[in-house]
Amino acid sequence: MTSANDKNIEANIDDNQTESKAAEKQNSLLSGIIERATKSGLGRKKLNPSAVESAVAKNMAEIHNNPTKLRLVFLGGGSFGTAMANLAARNGCDTTLWVRNKRTVKAMAKTQTNKKYLPGYKLDDRLKYSHDLQAAVKDTDIIFIAVPGLAFRETLKNIAPFISGQSIVSLTKGMEKDTFALMSDIIKDELPEVNFGVMSGPNLAIEIMKNMPSATVIASDSEALRHAVQAALHSAFFRVFASDDVRGVELGGALKNIYAIAMGMAAAYEVGENTKAMILTRGLAEMSRFGVHSGANPLTFLGLSGVGDLYATCSSELSRNYRIGNMLGRGMTIDAAVKKLGQTAEGVNTIQQVHEKATKEGIYMPITHALHAVIYEDKAALGVALHLMEAGFRSDVEFVMEHDHSNASLTAQMQTASKAKHKKDDDDNQ
Ligand SMILES: NC(=O)C1=CN([C@@H]2O[C@H](COP(=O)(O)OP(=O)(O)OC[C@H]3O[C@@H](n4cnc5c(N)ncnc54)[C@H](O)[C@@H]3O)[C@@H](O)[C@H]2O)C=CC1
Ligand SMILES: O=C(CO)COP(=O)(O)O
């Protein structure tokens, strides 16, 4: 990988001498952003634009006006990889969808449909299909990855030998088992030289295939990459917004799956709208609390990748996480529900990861812990829900009015209130 990158750097130095003014401006803009970020102590941006950033930036002037110059590959032939690859192909980008199974690739190329995950939806004629990873990945500008979180590291290891300047964008909304790593962490681990971004938002794949207007967020430290992704995917049906809070955008997509499971379960119990609103809003409070603890900007959770995706997945049976919750609420075991779904539901693993991390690091995540107790500790849902409702007094929005972190005074208030109530009940009954 290093030698390929070195070659890229040399090629860029030569090319840069004949670079257009627009591209130079783009490069200096990038340096400015990187310098500001480094000074601000965020520590997540590099001192100098990498060879990869320069490569993307170099093409930006052209790409901005003509996205068809972009060469893209999407890894993962499930519903989301297919839906996104289809959008890019429809926009005229040179697009390949890589699927690991040779027979599936043949069938997709022949029928121009993804029979298993998106049956009945015709894919764009220009979309190419491949099961040859090397051929699919080499000579591309951006590699989009849409495999389940549990297969993300393995996928990066598989493409590592073929990286020569491409950027990577994660479309995956999961967390690695046992490491608490998000996909951007895994990219930094496995391919530290690579320019990357994450894309997340309320993007139920089937609605996108139906051309229902949707929007998403591309988050990256690289302005060039953000623009390239916007140019590649943006259309009258699909708006691509930008952010530089990679952690916040990625956490929004991963954490909302927990509350989609809770909401699916609540729907099975036929709860009212007030209850749904409470779960959604307190879920958002947990998401932003966990986010801040992990270095995200809490305001990011007000955007499409936070509130937006939380709303979409918590209110739709198209969400696989919601469906898992609903099956659990109807009395199925988690194993039976996962088997029946037969597709990816990232929340099943994310609940375990977040429960463990929050317990270890003292992050207050009552809904997550409650779900964990019901799903993995065999506790009765009704008892757990009652316990949740009786938890101590809390602030509504803790970024407006802080919680008492020790919770000691809240507990004392609870006890005093409870004693007073019992005394009044006793008095009334006399
Ligand atoms: N479907 C949706 O509406 C959306 C899904 N996402 C996210 O995209 C990611 C992928 O989800 P979907 O496409 O929906 O999943 P899916 O369940 O529809 O498909 C998963 C695909 O990954 C492939 N795969 C599994 N392990 C693999 C491996 N080791 N190597 C290569 N391929 C492998 C499977 O064969 C399958 O084609 C998830 O993290 C999900 O949260 C994000 C936005 C929307
Ligand atoms: O993330 C999604 C929509 O934005 C898809 O949600 P599910 O993975 O629950 O289907």
C-alpha cells in the first residue's frame, strides 16, 4: 500500500505543476480547513493533505461540473449498497456494484434486479456488477462500503492490497463486536493513510428505490471528498447534505437502531402517541449524551443523521430494527426474530456494545440498559418498563440544564417525595 501511495504522490507532484487554478484553490482551501482543525485541537485531521486528498481535490474542479468523471465502486449487494449504487449509476457516474457471490452477480447482471433484497425494482442499465474485488476496486476514485458492521474490518483487509489513492466512504450503521469501534475507527486502524468519510441519514432503501424524496449527510474532514460524494449521489430525489462531524453523524446512524428496536417493541404493546414521543425524545437524549462522551457535537444529533434517521426508523415497518423489536414484543426470542428477518439489523449487536460501554464508562443510558435486560437477561418487559418510568428526576435537555451527575441529590429528592406520598395516602385512607 505504501509503495502504491508513494507512486501516487510522485504522480501528483508532476500533475500538480500543470494543475488548473481552480484545483489549486481547492487544495489551499483544504489545507486551510486542516490547519484550522489541527489548531482547534480536535486532533482528527492531518497536518498536510494526504496524497489521496490531493488526488480527489485535483479532480474536483472537473467533478463538480461533471460527476460522470467519477469512478465509483459499492461493496455489498444488500439493499442499501444496491440502492446507492443505482443512484450513482443513474447520475451517470461510472459505477460498479461488487457482490461476493458469483452466482448473484450473474443473476443481477442478467435481470438488472436484486431479487433477494429489492425484488421488483429495475436497476439502471449503466450499473456494472462484479465479484472480482481487485478489478472492482482498482482505478476507482471512491469505494463505498455497505456491508454489515460485523464484516467491515474483514472487507477492509481484503481491499488493502488494492488501495492506491482511492477514498473510502462507509455506508454502514453498525459497531464492531467487543471493540466498540465505529466504521471510521476501523478505517483508521486498517488503512491509516486513506482519506475517508461516512454517510448516514433517514434512508430506507426501498423508499429510495421508489424515488420518494430523501436526504442524507456525508461527513468527512475532507472537503474534496464531501463535494465528490454530493456530486455523485445528489439528484432531484436525493439531497446530500455535508458535515465535518464524522463521529456525530456516524453515531447517529448506529445508535438510532437501538431506539428503533424499542419502538417496534412498544408498537407491539400498542402504546399511545405520548409514549412513542417519550421513547423517541429520551432516545435522542441518550444518543446525544453518548455522542458527547465520544467526542461528537451534540448539535449534530438535531440533523438528518440524528433526529432524521431516528424518526424514520422508529416509525416505519420498513426498518429491519423496528421489525426485530416488533417480533420481540410479540413474544419471539431474539434468535428466532433475527432468523425470521434474514437481513441485517445492526441494533441487535449495537445494544450489547453500547450497554457494555455505557456500564463501563458510567454513561447514563437507561433505555439501552432496559432493552438489554429484556432481550439478553430475560427480564419481564413490563417490570423493566415500570422501573424505567420510576427512575429519578432528570433534566429534560441536559445541554440546557445539567443533570446532577452523582444523582445523589435526585435520589434523595425521590425518596423524600415517595415518603411524603405514602404518608398522604395513609392519612387519606384513615
Ligand atoms: N437497508 C437500508 O435501508 C439501509 C441500510 N444501511 C446500512 O447499510 C449496511 C448494510 O445493510 P443492508 O444493505 O441493508 O444489508 P442487507 O442485509 O440488505 O445486505 C447485507 C449484504 O452484505 C453482504 N455481506 C455480508 N457479509 C459480507 C462479507 N463478509 N463480505 C461481503 N459482503 C457481505 C450480504 O451478502 C448482503 O449482500 C448496514 O450497516 C445498514 O445499517 C444504511 C442505510 C439504509
Ligand atoms: O438505517 C436505515 C434507514 O435510515 C435502515 O434501518 P434498518 O437497518 O432498521 O432497516
